Amino acid sequence: MEQMMDAIVKPVAGAGLELRRVPVPEPGPGEVLIRVHKTAICGTDVHIFNWDPWAQVHIKPPMTIGHEYVGEIAAIGPGVKGLSLGQRVSGEGHITCHHCRNCHTGNIQWCKDTVSVGVDRDGAFAQYVCIPQSNVILIDESISEEVVAFFDAVGNATHTALMFDLVGEDVLITGAGPIGIIAAGICKYAGARRVIITDVNDYRLDLARKMGVDAAVNTAREDLKGVMKGQGLLEGFDVGLEMSGNGMALQQMIGSMRNGGKISLLGIGNKPVTMDMNTIIGKGLTLQGIYGRKMDNWHQMSYMVQGGLDLTPVITHRFHYTQFEQGFAAMNSGKSGKVILDWTE
């Protein structure tokens, strides 16, 4: 008899999600079945819930969504070695080809044939999720499951923040969404001198202050240049982390960098962005696009948390998975950080 489970499903093309009973996936050769304990709602999940233009292009209903989670190994497929039942795990959400040039050099984040959990195949907003062994990440028991539940997002922040050396540097972060706020904490942990974050959302700027930023600037009513002067920045920022996808924010960042500054670009815009090429060239700026995570980022974020990086201020809401609509309402309100869904009952 086929085993069934609860799952949060995008049933048809349109707004909203449904809680449904669906078959428990069976792990095939080289695959692992994970019993999900906790999940976190990502901005991508919100796009899918709202059925915005991005979701209409990328999502093919019906499917189970979700890609931020922690759980334990519940079953092991043929050929899997080195793993055992009951181990605490999370999973890298990008399933890659393993044979292209980027995969061979360890840069899986650039694999052109990536398949994304919860976007291109059934995801983790369910009692069980199945992924290849190569994507399974072992998680030490010392780390809070609520924090591990959003390690996928922490990995994005880690990749973006640690792209360039931060020790003694002054950092500007544009965009105080959850990943920008997490990145702010990472920058301070990694030795940045000053970390300044900008946004127009006061709720999230307050969250950033709880993560230890030196200044949280509402650019709708505050002058960034004046804040820089007050923080002792004489030449401009050394490192920029663009998290918003907003063209005006990027232009402000480019204009606020010192000559020779370096910018990591993670935020994705909903339309093309114009950049001041003359300023970029004249200042000798380095712009680096960031996508996903490097596999080593999983080790880095685990070690930072074990070393004292406190990410719990980013968690603002907790719900049972049957209350998922309240979780998405919190995310859509703009007055939330990370929203955790509990699947343990």
C-alpha cells in the first residue's frame, strides 16, 4: 500500500497554495529520503505563492514547493554509502550535472544544467523530501534546528559576504531583506570595521540593528553621505553587497564606493538595471555576480554559528505547517524576517 504524507502544493497555475495528501517519495539509486523537521519560507516561495511573473515562467504545477529545511535521514536508496538512518541533515537545493567544467572545478553554483529543489522538482514543504546523496549535508547536533532550517539562505549570504576580504573593511549592504540582514551579521563576525545597511523598510532596518550593524539607513528620509561621515568613512566603502535588485540602490552603491572597491551582486531585479559605466571604470571597481552557494559555504556557515554567530534575531515568526497561510501573510506584509514552519508535531 502506498504511503501518504502532508505537503504544501502549488496545485494549479494561480495564486495560493494548498495542503494536500501526496505519496511519500521513494529513494532511488544514490538517493536519500529525509524526514522533514522544520522548514523556512524563502522569497522564492513567496513568488510562487503570489504567482507573480517569475513564478509563471519557472513553475509547472502541480508540485510540492520549498527548499529551506532540516530533518533526519529516514531511508536510503541503493548504492548510498557513508550515511545512516537518523542522522541530522539539510540539503543543497541545486542538483547539478557533475560533469560540466564548472562542476569539475567545484563551482557547482554555475552549472548550466542545475535542477532546483522546490522549483524544478518536488520540494521540502512536506513531511518527507528525497534528494541525491551528493546534495545531503550533515548537520552537527549542536546547531539549532530553527537556524539550520534557513541555512540555504544563510549560504547565499555567506557566499555574497565572503567573496571579498572583510577584515578591517567598511561595508555597504543595500537591501535589508532576510539575506541582507544575515550578511550584515556575517560581515561583523568576519572582522569588518563598519557595516552600514540601507532600505526603506523600518521594520527590517530594526532587525538589522539587532544583528549588530553600525548604522541602518532609511534612504527615503536619511542622507547616506552624512551617515558615512559620521561613521568615519573618509574615501568611501571598501566592499558593497547589493541585495535588493533595485537599480537606484545599485547606483547609490557605485557612487559611494572608494576607488578600487569591490561589489558582490546577489539581488535580482524585476527589470533591466542601468549602471554608470564611466564611474565603474573611473573608480576601477570590481563587480562580481553571486548565485547560490559554493559547497564550502555549508561548512563555513556551520563553523561560524558554532563559533558564536547568532542568527536567531532574524527569526520573527513560527507556525505549524498547517498554518502556512499565516506564514506567507507575514512574509507578504514586509514585517517579518525568517518564518519557520514546524513539521514535527
